Amino acid sequence: MTNFFSKVFTRYPIKTRRFLEILPGFFSWTLILFPLWGSLAIPYFVAYFILFFDVYWLYKSFSVATTAFIASSRIKEAENKNWLEKSSKLPDFDKVNHIIIIPNYKESVEKLRTTINAIAQQTFPTKRIFVILAMEKREQDARRKANILIQEFNETFGQIFATYHPDMEGEVKGKSSNEAYAGRQAYRQLIKGGLVDIDFATISSVDADSIFDKQYFSYLTHSFLTDEKRYNKFWQSANVNYNNFWKIPAPTRIIAFFGSVWRIAVLVQHDKLIANSTYSLSFKLLKRINYWDVDVIPEDYRIFFKTFYMLKGEAWVEPIFLKTSMDAPLSQGYFKSLKNKYDQERRWSWGVSDDPLFIKWWFTVPNVPFIRKTIMLYNVLIDHFLWPVNWFILTIAANIIPFINPVFSRTTLGYRLPGIAGAILTSCLFALLMLIIIDFRARPRHHSLSKTREFLFPLEFILLPIVGFFFSTLPALISHTQLMFGKRLEYKVTEKI
């Protein structure tokens, strides 16, 4: 079958690509508009669809709450272990080195210094940590900033140096192409230069605002050395938005809350765990797959699925049960901060642009275990395809039918539909309460924050319907629609002060 589909994609490359690009937006718009036209044509089917979707959301809410509780408990347990002591007892501990790439563009020296300081405070010997400042050559201030940081931390690490990624024809400006350039420079300078043994080296893609737990690289060393399939693995910690949690506007804080508990929960969700934002892998694996792709904006899902299919399904993401704290978007001024968060959601939701390629690989790459590749693809598509849809079905769909079809609203099902749907979704509040408690336990205490403000934080969730639409649904819907019409998204750096 893969040969047949390979011939189809080869014979009709443009038509198949455009069909798959149209698919996410077509699916989303169909479900969004379904309650409108369906209320007239097939009202009973629409009603049962809404109830089924609400029950699915109830299940999903408690599933996230349960897995977040399990993962947060394992994080607490891992934080109390001495990972340096555990890893130092393993054979080949002294051979392990960690290479860290920090891609950045127009980040302040202070922001980069904070991130590097967190790396300098690792329990793992810092002389076996190599830091690469992946600068963009087009940034006028890049060399000055890099020189300041290199001079400041020159004696701390095995090496700290900068690369300057030039704009190249055929590349998309952004994190992925910058990292690919820095990765190749790291190979030439560190691996070929004889400073690092590729068989015992990891490389980490690190956002410029990532604050690692002090035991991250000791934990990573232990996981690397004890894993028989270390050259087929990515490692992922819980990337949480706790750095500036109380400085950001309330709408951004709500999104940061859900994003943080979700990324905690996914650590124990097996094949739903995919490399995101800040993650690690063996350098040997990175070299084998020929580094990051240079023609994409969202690089994390792309590099994992690229690896997954190149290795015929023999690739996995292993959890690191520690938190890596990051910034939520923050600018000078309230509304500029909100605009910044919207732009970030647009960039994240543009990850849907990778779905056509993932679908193509599912059809055309032979000898990949069918069940696992199907589960992996399903998990990605269900999240991406429903991203713009959830709000409409959950918030307004059950109340549309009485206005569109008053006759149906006088039937038993039509009359009771809004009440049943409301009761199901109200039950989700218990899951929300569980998430609030989990987040409270996981989030570090802020010394200058009053207990009253923290206690009143749940009241901000009254903004959830508005926040959900403008900072999740709308940017995702625009991304889906833009992809439908074959438009591309220009990379925008998220400002974080």
C-alpha cells in the first residue's frame, strides 16, 4: 500500500499537498458551521453530536487532571532525589558531555544571562557543559551581546561560544534554521575538534527564557546512561510558564495556567508526549537525521516526526520529571502584552502546517508499525484539528438550535439540550478545581505576592470564555484558514521582558 500512495504523491505532488493543506481548515469550518445548517436539516443528529462532544470534553478534562496529578507527584519525588549521586555511580559517567544550543534573536543580555546562570548552577559538572549562543547574523547587536556573555561565563563551562546564522536562500527565518546552523557548527568545533565524544554527548534545544531545574542535566545523564536505546530517544521535562506568572495580564495568565498543567500532565501520557520548546536528544541521533529542517517555523514536532519515520518508528520521547520554567509573553504595556500573546498563539497554531507532511509520511513511509504510527498521528491531528473548534461547540452550539429551529426546541430533546449540555460542562469545574490545586502545589511561591491575591486567582477564570476565543480559538482558526488558501506565516519573535 505504501508503494501505491508513494506513486500517487509522486505523480500529483502539488494536488496532494494542496488537498492535505485544505483538510484541517475544511474539517474545522465544517464542524464550526455544522450546528447552523444541521439544526435545520438534521437537528437530532446535531443534538447528539453536541452531547457526545460535551461528554468527550468531560472525559478529557478529568483525564488531564488525573495525569497531571500523577505527573506532579512524580516530579515532587524526582526533585528530592540526588541525581548527580545516582548518575556518578554509573559506568561511563565521566565520558558524558552536554551541548546546549540557545537560539535567540533580539533577546536582551539580561534575559540570556538569566538562562545561562541557571545552567551554571547545575549540579552536573559545568566543565562538561558546552553552551552555544545561536545568534542571527542580521541582528545588529548580536556580536556585542555574545561577547559580553562569553567573557562573563568563559571560565564556567567547558566552552561557551557564539554562532551567527546568515540568511540563506530557501530557508525560513526562525528557530529551526538557526539551530540547524548552530548544530553543524557544534559538530565541527566540538565533535570533530575532539573535545566531545559523540557517543556520549547530548544536545539540547533551549529557548532563551528557559530556567532549568538545577538537577536537569544530572537527571538527563542518568536517563541517557541507563537507556539501551539512548540513540533513539528525546528527553522532555515539563515546560511551565512560571518565570513571570504574576507579572503578565490576567488573560495571558489563564492561558499560561492551562499550558503549564497540560505540559505536566503529558509527561505520563506515553505517545502523546512529543518534544516541545526545550528538549534534549543524543548528538548521535541529531547527526543521523541531518539536524533540524531549515524550511519550517515550528521545529519541535517536525524534528520528532522526522526522526520517527526515518527510524521506522524506533523513536521515543522519555519524560524528565522535573520542571523547566519559562516566560509567558510580556511587553511594555498591557495591550501590547496581549498582542504579543496573540502572536505567540498564531505561531504555535501554525504547527498545523506540518500535519500534511505527517499525513503524507503515514501513507508513504514503509515498514513503520501501523498501530503506533496511527496513534501518534491521531493524537496530533485531534489536537490540531479541534483547536479552533472546541470553543464553538462547548460555548454556543447547544444554544443555537432553539434560534435556528424553534420547532425542534419544543421536542423533549430540543428543550432539554441546553440544560443537559450545561450540566455536563459544569461537571468539568471539578476537574478545573483539581488542576488549580495541582498548579498551586507545583508553582514556586512568590515571596512578594500576597496570599490574598493568590487566593483570588481562581476568580480570573470568569474571563475564560473571552480568553479562550481571542487567545486560542481565533489565532488557530486564522492559521487553519490561511493554510487552506496556501498562505505562509512569517516568523515573529515573541517579546519577553
